[in-house]
Amino acid sequence: MAAAGTAPLKKYKLVFIGDQSVGKTSIISRFMYDTFDTHYASTIGIDFVSKSVPIDRGTVRLQLWDTAGQERFRSLIPAYIRDSQVAVVVFDITSRASFDSTTTWIADVRAQRGNDVIIVLVGNKTDLVSQREVSAAEIEQRANEQEIMFIETSAKEGFNIKLLFRRLATVRARAAARRAPRARRSPPAARRRRPCRRWRRARRRPTRRSCS
Ligand SMILES: Nc1nc2c(ncn2[C@@H]2O[C@H](COP(=O)(O)OP(=O)(O)OP(=O)(O)O)[C@@H](O)[C@H]2O)c(=O)[nH]1
Ligand SMILES: [Mg+2]
């Protein structure tokens, strides 16, 4: 609970989706605990963790939903996409098949959330340079076509992991601020000081009482 006089932390839900073994859990573990495990333990169902992240105007809390890439868990995922403001679509840069699948993952997000969602395309495992199957240019092209953000990461080396989460937190907070109703952004005193003449121009037939 927030201490007296302090606003509660803003909470943003992020869902991690993508094919099996692309590194969703590893990205989250690197961010949460700064650890990496070469041993593969596939996620069963859905896992949840959360962490506070400092941004330029304070701190926000990120709630991370880590989904399983295995086909048998697919039916669980739409509900989590529906409930999230950010979708992190991960693929493995050493697997063209996982990159090809991102089209379907992104379509699934759009089907659930339309344009009311932030999507980021994440090409993971950049440390495996010699095994790369998807070029940086292709990733950028797909992101541009889909009008979404993109980034390359290595959970193993910690490359771009903090940047990914900081960026998402910042972009989401800005989107929320833009969407906040005007009344909530401007204090009542400021609204009262608004010159009446401007109000008159905005409406054709003002009443005297409205301007007093
Ligand atoms: N070299 C390298 N290996 C990675 C990287 N990220 C993950 N891995 C390895 O890839 C395998 C799968 O990683 P996970 O994080 O479990 O993948 P996932 O997407 O969560 O898989 P599911 O839970 O089955 O959907 C593990 O053996 C990891 O050690 C990375 O950046 N570089
Ligand atoms: Mg996993």
C-alpha cells in the first residue's frame, strides 16, 4: 500500500510471447535477477514476476507475464494478451522459423488489442554471431512494416536488457499521460483561471452565467 501522501505506483502489464526456446524466460531472469542459465527448462503455462523501474518522471511497476512457447499452452495466451498494455514478441536471431512466426504472434496481439497496445519485436541471442539467420536489416524492415518498436538483445551477455525494459516503461508511461483526460492533468485552479473570452469563441451562443 502507498504511504500517506504518496501516489500509488503506476502498474503496467507486459506479456512475453514467442516460439519455444527463443529466450523469453532468460530475458526476464536477466532483468529481474541479473542471472543466466544455459540449461533449458521450458515454461509450463504462465509465470508472473514484477519489478519497479525508474523512469524520467518517477518510478513505475512492471508486471511481467512469461508465457510458454510450447504449442499445448497456446490457448492460455490470448487472455494474457488481452489484459496487457505491452506485448513483447521475442524470436531467436539464429532461428528463421522463430522470426517467421512473429508475424502470427503480432497478428494475435492485434486481434486481441487492435492498436491499443505497445508492441516490441525482440531479436534475442545476438551473442551467437556465427549462427545468425536473420539480419538486423530484416528485423528493422519487419518492425517498420508492422509499425512497432524493435531491439536486439542477448540475455546471456545482458546486452540491451535494461534498455529494453527502461524504454518500454518510458514509452508506456508517456502513452498513459497522453491518454489521461485533460481535467486530471490540469488542476481545478488553472481551469478556473481560463479566460472567458476563449470560451466564448469556442461556442456560438454562450450564456452570461457560464462566464461568471
Ligand atoms: N546463447 C544464448 N542462449 C540463450 C539466450 N537466451 C536464452 N538462451 C538459451 O536458450 C534456451 C531457451 O531459453 P528460455 O529462456 O528458456 O526460452 P523460452 O522462450 O522461455 O522458452 P519456453 O519457455 O519453452 O517458451 C536456454 O537454453 C537458454 O540458456 C541468449 O541470449 N544467448
Ligand atoms: Mg520460458
